[in-house]
Amino acid sequence: MDEKEIDINEIDKYINFYNMLSFSTAPWLAQGINTIVNLDTQVYSSISETIKSIKYLLHIGRINDAYTLLRKYYDSTMINIYTNLYLLENFSIENEIVAKIENWRRGIEKLPEYRIISQYINNSKNISEINRIL
């Protein structure tokens, strides 16, 4: 197999990874939002299903459709990083429910534009070392 070719079965490893990640985050209580279900659990489960769809689309040769879902995967990852950072940086005893994330989760407010999400992630001191490496 050529280096640039994709082994479709390799994708199963990523599907399993996100399934396990979803399962492992489920027992943790959600902090900063008003829900019992962990937000990460929902996101990782959704990502796993997105990757399954990508695998199927690649299998039937629908490359453009698979690419569109790859963009969804990327966006989901960025939103997950953003919400986790925002909760980490804004959750406290005085601020038990982080309104911005809770309102977004309930559909009351829109998520910020990608540019704002990206800037927030890049400017976060909590992950500055990771950003420097990346």
C-alpha cells in the first residue's frame, strides 16, 4: 500500500478511541453547566459517529462528503476545547453555572465565530505550552 493511501480499517481505531473516551468521561459530573450528562461524553460520542460516517463515505467513494464530515470533526474538536477551557477559566464557587456555556448549550445564545474560538484557545494561558508546541 502506498504511503498516501488510507487503510479504511485503520479508522476503526479512532472510532474505538472516541467510544472509549466517551465511556470514560460519562461518570464525571458536569461542572459549570446545568446538566447531569457530561458535555464531553456527548461530544466524544458524536465524534465517534461522525468518524463512522466518514469511514462509510470513504468506502463508497464519496470523498467530498467525507471531507465535509472531516470539517465537522475538526469543528467539534475546536468547540470542545473552547468550552472546556472556558469552563475551566470561569467556573468557581461564586459562578457555579457558567452562563455563556449554559446559554449556548440550551440554544439561547449562539456559539462565537470560529475566529473568536480560535483566538480564545490560542491566547489561553492554561494550554500555552501545548499551543507553543503545536
